[in-house]
Amino acid sequence: MAIQTRNKRNVQFSMASMSDLVFLLLIFFMLTSTLVAPNAIKLLLPRSNSKTMATQTVTVYINEHFKYFLDETEITLEQLEPVIAGMLAGQVESSVVLRADQSVPVQYIVNVIDAINKINERYNTKHKVILATRPG
């Protein structure tokens, strides 16, 4: 007499729950990535149509009151070159992102570029300055 089991095992795997999980994760990461604000200091950036993106090592801010900030720390013009040189120590090529308010005169932007050029001459490096803009 053969004994038969009532419960038969199903060897098929349902992918429906796995695809639901993937879509939920996708929606979660899309929503959280839009909530991240890259600007720590509120600035009204100038407009541009270019779409160039760069990896940033150091971020310099110039607000509407013409004050310099290095990663949220206020610094003077005299401190700009030595502090940036210390942050870029050991690197040959990197990008310094300059986020200047649109009302800032060009001379303040040139001061940052001059500081990076002096660092490049002194340490024989190839750091570059990228002016951050908002989409136009």
C-alpha cells in the first residue's frame, strides 16, 4: 500500500514580491536623493545652460555680504590661500568649487582664483576652480 502525501511541494519561485520590493526601494532612493541640499549656505547662484559636473574636493562660498566661507567656516581673504593649501595637501589634481552669489563683484571671484593659482605655482600642482551655477 503506497502512502501519498496530501501537501505537494511547489518548486516554482514567484518573482512578484521581489519586483515590488525593488520598485519600493527605487522610489525611496529617488525621493531621498531630491531632499539632499548641496548648498550649506543659501546663495542665489548665477544661471548657466552648461551641464558640466565635477568631483569636488573643496567648496568655497562667497555670500551676498562678500564674506568667504570654506565648507561652512567663515575665513578672511588672508586665510584663504593657506587654509585651502592645507586641505589640498598631498593632491596633485583636484577641483575647487566656487559658489558665489550672483550679486558678488568679479574681484571677489578673482581673489579665489588667484589663491588657487598661487597654490599651483608654489606646490607645482594642477588644481582648478569651477564656478557653480544653477540651471538656466
